[in-house]
Amino acid sequence: MTEIERVAEAVEPPSGDGFSRRALLGWTGGALVVGAAAAGGVATAVTGSEDKSSTPTPGAVDFHGVNQAGIATPVQDRLHFCVFDVITDDRAKLVRMLQQWTAAAAAMTAGKQIGTGADSGVPESPPDDTGEAVGLPPNNLTLTVGFGPTLFTKDGRDRFGIAAKKPEALTELPAFPGDKLDPQRSGGDIAVQACSDDPQVAVHAIRNLARIGFGVVSVRWSQLGFGKTSSTTPEAMTPRNLFGFKDGTRNIAGTETDRLREHVWVPAGEGPAWMTGGSYLVARRIRMHIETWDRTSLQEQEDVIGRNKGVGAPQGATGEHDVVPLKALPEKSHVRLSHPDTNNGATILRRGYSFVDGSDGLGRLEAGLFFLAYQRDPRKGFIPIQQRLASNDAMNEYIQHVGSALFACPGGVRGADDYWGKALFA
Ligand code: HEM
């Protein structure tokens, strides 16, 4: 057995999931693998020439496409969201890392191990893959990248020569009434949203990207999420948030191509070319005072939301998906105030998750909603809606926004020679 075959055998998954040794050799580029592993390189040998004859991995969402996966694709059960700061001024190093990240992301979303895998057969160097997802299917893993305002200019400096390519839509979010933002859970240069139906797969993905980025980026903040609070698949049962209400009833569905085009995807000619097919992501960590909520009457809860708690019907209607009779809802109810008809048509695609990060030392659960919203332009989406909600929403008695960030998520990775940020750094 040759060295290459030995390495290939070591990373071949145990189950017959269509991932052949031939596919691995084609995918990693053979001899490069051994060289990289021997040099202790991190995933440097991971390139994108996948074997087209291999059958698709079950539970794999296509990584390549015009738009990034993880936005309009079906929402998975679990989230690991991570924001990085770039700690080098070396543009070439950053670009190299983005190339390595892209190759690793393509592998992981396809259910493959990174580079020479967890058991590389090279005892002298750390394995290319940390290993905790070995044997697990990707469970619809998606990895979505976004660039924050500080990647373009930080403290007045254009560290990477890309300041001129900063989109106007990548503005600083204004301060909203009631905000109590923790700077250590806000902002950041690069975000990666990992979603999967298996938390271990999502965590594995973020962990490995952080490992690959060692010396180039450092983790600024991160958030785990466990219960989706939105839906892009209206035919599926609408999930519930920690207030116990159905959440995501009136969202943009992944199949609504016209609405996605109008409200989510950035069209050609709008802003810099590298954002064509992309979208803007607003992330807000919203603490929910669930102990107070739990002592609130059912009537008050329903008046705050503007929908009933059982089937999730709007007040004044009977079915969950009935047209919202806006005037029948209390004036300060959340649904009335956030509805597009109240906000000159402003519409966002929500993709948030619940979180419970232990307790706060005062006997209260550190719980809330990690709100994620995608849109074509935050100045026409999140900002006007939140301006109205922050001043008027009856829900404000029960929530507080404690973290905030905005990212420009480029269009999708088109093929094997494309990578996250290629058009931006071109
Ligand atoms: C902890 C905070 C929040 C909770 C618990 C919450 C909960 C809900 C619930 C239960 C619904 C009704 C079901 C549905 O149509 O999805 C809803 C709708 C909605 N929410 Fe929120 N939400 C929160 C924060 C926000 C924020 C910050 C925004 C945007 C700035 C927002 C925007 C919307 C929109 C646009 C709708 C749909 C309105 C419609 O078209 O009828 N929500 N939310």
C-alpha cells in the first residue's frame, strides 16, 4: 500500500455513504495531502476537485451556488454562531485563511473530514480534523459567512486595502431605545453561522474553522442556539419560542423566489459587485425575562404578541395562516407593529434561535432569542422595523437587546476555484 493510499484509507468514513477512496484522492489532490500532513499544515491540501460520480451524501445541503446556503434553505434545529476578529494586518494571510476555510466548509457540509482527516496516520503532527464528527452525517450542515464593517476600516485604518469596497448598506446600526449592548457580545470582523440538525456537527464546524484560523483570527464572541424560532418551510409545523408562542408563521419561505428577490438577495448593480447574490445579516442577542413572562396572564401574553397561544392565530382570526386583521390587534402588539403594512412594506427573513446560557446568579435563567434576520438592505429592513418596535412594542417590558452586529454576506461560492471573499479581495 502506498503512502497516499494509506492516508486515504485512514480518513475513509466507516459507513457506506458514497464517499469512496477514489473520491478522496481526487478531492485532496493525492500527494499534496501527504506533504501537507508531514509539514503539519492545516488543511492546506484541501482543494475542491470533488468526484462527480459519487452519490450525494444523505442530509447534505449543497455548499456551492449563486446564493449562500443557510439563508433561504430550510432552517435546521441547532446553531453555533461565531464572530471572529482578524488579528493580523497581512492581507495575504487573511486571503489564504479564507481559501482554507472555504475548502474545509465544502468538505464538512458534504459530510467529509478536513484534509487528511482525524486519523491522518502522521503521528508527529496534529490531525487536520479534530474528529468529533467522524461517522456523523452532516445533518444538513450549512456554513454561512459574513463580513462586518470593521473588516473594511478599523480605528480609521484600511488594514486590507478593501475600504473602497465597503457597501453603504453595511452601516453602523443606530442606537435603539432600551438597548443595553455588551460590546463583548457585539460587532466583529467576520461571522460564521453554522446550522445543523445535530449540535455536535455545528460545533465541530466552528471549532475547526477557529483552529484553521489560528494566528489570523481570534474568536470575539459566539452563541449556541437550540430551538429554531423561525421557519422557511411553511408546510412544516411552526416552531415555538421561549414565550411559548409559535414563531416564524409569517416569514419568507425558501420557495418564494419573488419575495426573496425583492427583500433578501442583493441584485447586480446595487452596491459593490462582490455583494451580488448576497444578503445583509443582523444579529441581535435578546434577553427574555421569562420568569416575569411566566407570571403574566394568558390574556396579557396574547395581547403582547397579537396572536393566540394555542394555534397561533392572529387576534380577530381563527387559523394560524389567516390574513392578519391588523386593526383587530392591540395597537402596541408585536405583530401589529412589526407587520410590513405598518412599516411601508419593510420585510425581513427571520432565522433566529432560542438560547439558555445557564443562569445569571440571581436565580434567573440567562435565556432569550438570538435573533438573526437577512435582508437586501438593513436600512430598509431591520432598522425601520426595530425603530418602531423599540419605541412602542408592548413586548419591551419582557425583553432587552444585549448584543448586536451587522454583516455583509457575499453571494455563494460558485465552484471549486471560488472561495469566501474572492470577489471582495480580487
Ligand atoms: C425576543 C424577541 C422577539 C420575540 C419573542 C418575537 C416573537 C414573535 C412572534 C411570536 C411573532 C408571531 C409569529 C410570526 O409571524 O412569526 C413574531 C412576528 C414577527 N416578528 Fe418578532 N419577536 C421578537 C423580536 C423581533 C424583532 C427584534 C424583530 C425585528 C426588528 C421582529 C420582527 C417580527 C416580524 C417582521 C414578524 C412578522 C409580522 C407579520 O408579518 O405578521 N421580531 N415575532
